[in-house]
Amino acid sequence: MFNKEEQASFLRHIVEDEEDEMRRLIYADWLEENGLDDEATRQRQWREARDWLVSFAKEWNFFDCTGTYGDLIVHDELDWNDP
């Protein structure tokens, strides 16, 4: 069983600066050492997944006028089956 206080500390540091990939990679190593391999993989792929999502959102014009990730808006009329 892993130490939840250690995990909380990692998460606090990641939230402080989510752009710092080193923090996330160290956390991924810790997760792997504690038997949480799937989450470790997700953490290692986070930047790539985030970059893909931002690119997708820009392509489909999901951003408001500022175009920032935090301002992503949802369009109810989107047909997810439409290529």
C-alpha cells in the first residue's frame, strides 16, 4: 500500500506548475514503484495527450476569443460521428 500523504504532496506540486514535466515524470516513477503502472503511463503521456486535445479544439474552433486551454467551451450541436 502506498503512502497517500506522499501522493498528495506530488499532486500539490504538479498543480502548482502543471507545465513542469519533470514533476510529472518523477510522480510517474513513484506511481510505478508503488504498483500503479496504468496511472504512471497516463502521467508520462499527459503532455502529448494535452497537446493533442488543444490541437483538436483549435481545429474545431472550441476556444472562445482568448484561445486559451482554460477557456475551452463545449458546443452542444457537435456531431461526434461527423469526420
